[in-house]
Amino acid sequence: MQRQHLRWYLICFLLLIMLVKPLPAAERPNFLIIFTDDQGIHDVGCYGSEIPTPNIDHLAKEGLLFRQYYSASAICTPSRFGLLTGRNPSRSRDQLLGALMFMSDVDQNRGIQPDETTIAEVLQQNGYQTALLGKWHLGHGTESFLPVSHGFDLFRGHTGGCIDYFTMTYGNIPDWYHNRQHVTENGYATDLITEEAEHFLKDQRTAEKPFFLFLAYNAPHFGKGWSPKAQEPVNIMQPRGDDLKRVSFIKDKVRREFAAMTVALDDGIGRVMSTLKNNGLGENTVVIFMTDHGGDYVYGGSNQPFRGAKPLFLKGVSVCPLSCAGPARLKRELKPVKSPGRSTCSPPFADSLM
Ligand SMILES: [Ca+2]
């Protein structure tokens, strides 16, 4: 079962390497992975959710929609380790099998280790411009754990498992970085991550290198606010008022708040895709949308019709939304496997780009 769970990660990791090495720089495709947080199979419109996500749906419509993608884990840190390294999280040097906790003394000294290889490192070594915008969650205590020490030329975002969407702090502790430095930001986290992606993509219009952008939104994960009364961090839903109005038809309060954070996320993805196309990058960029694992019902997520919720590794949490789209030459070769409820990439996917 573990092998099955890692199938997509391994395919993804190996295909990226296969696609990159044989081609001259000008012909190599760009890669954009849009990775969302705690978004279940029933939290995306094209999978049957009541939450409208037209931009994610459009991405699936342009490419392929997968119904049997299994995440590497039912919780953030090991899922991200699996994606970025192509390895089972149980093989991580630091046994990253649970979420690293930002406030834990022990976890200040834990994270992805220097001798572990990420997709970003492989692509960087092959001439790619690499960036992580958004959430990291693979170590936060020392510089050796930061994304810039693991193959990313640019890091703009946060290291902890979640963030206060309005103050960019974890509770009351600053956790917003530009590479190795803390920076102060104002706004709404989902919008800030989107704006950083727009800036990055505009810069790529005239760049000589191909790029790999890992766009890891924290949304629609709950936020991490601060309780003045208890003098400690607190989990809070952080939708904006206008977004709540857009999903006012949802009766349950927490589900409505989660939906409002989701539509803001979908707006951001729409802006990123428009920027990609408006800057002439759409025809040479492979775009993959995926989530780190299924949802948490306590905070408004839904994994229907499957059983289970974060962090239990049941089918409801391991089967996640996944879609991919890309250049016309890729689209021609992406062939769904005709078995019930399942599709996958065929070998010509790689051959066609070499
Ligand atoms: Ca997560």
C-alpha cells in the first residue's frame, strides 16, 4: 500500500529528471506545482464539492483530472518530504512521520537533512531557476533547514505549519521570510503568495533559464492566531468578509468559513494561470495542481465519499485532488487509462518532451 501511495511522487520525480536532462536549455519545459493545504477530495468543485473553484476546474478541464492520486502521508511535513524527495517519509533521515511543531523545543533541531536530495536541487543543478513561494514545513530552527539550503534559489513565505493570514506570524512570532531573512508583510497571506508568484512569472518572461516554481499555498488550512487572554497561539478560521458573502449559501459556519478561504485560494490560482499565459509561458510550462493530503472536518474540510480525516491515514485522507495540464505536445501524449475512476500518465508523456 505504501508503494501505491508513493506512485505519483516517484513518477513525478523521475519524469522531471527525464524531461530535463536531454534537452537544450531553450527547449526544456518549465514546471509549476500548485500545492494546497488540507484540501480534501470534496473541497474542489470538479470533484463534486459545493464550493465553487472554477479556476482549478478549468485547469483540470485543460489537462487531466486524477481520481486515484494517493498522498505520501495524512499530514503536512511527511507529505511534503515525499513530494520533494520522491522518497517514502519513513526513509527520511530525521524520521519525519508527523508534523514539525513550530513551538516544540525538540523540533527546533529537526527537519530535512543536508544530504537528502530534493526535486529543486536536481533542477537547480540542471540549469533551472527554482523558487518556493508559500509554506515550507520541513524545518524551521536553523538556516540549514531553510528552502534556500535545499535547492531553492528563492524562498518567500513561512516555515511553520500555518500562519496568521493577516499578520504573517505564528501566533505572535514572526515567520515570514525572504530567503534567509525575516521580513514584515501586510495583507492577506493567500494574496501575498499569489502576488509573489505573479512577480516571479513576469520575471521569467525574459529569463534565459527554465524555471521550477513550487507554489505552496497555506490555504485553506486554518490560521494560527494569538490569544491575548491565554497568552498562547490559537487555531482560527480566517476568511475575509467579502469571500464569506460569496459562499453564504453554505449553512454550516465552519464549512462556510473554510469555503470562503477556498474561493480566495481559487482566485489566486486563476491570477497565477493568467499571468503565466499573458507572459507567453503557458505553452512551455507543465502545471500540476495537487493537495498535501485530505481535509480536517474540525476545520471545515471534507473527504466524502471516503472515510477518514487528517491525520488518520485512511482512504479519505490519502486520496487527494490532482490535475495536470501543460504544453500542447504534452496534452497530445497524456492518455487516461481506461479503468473505472482512474487515470495516469503513460510513458509517451516523457518521450514526447525529449
Ligand atoms: Ca496539510
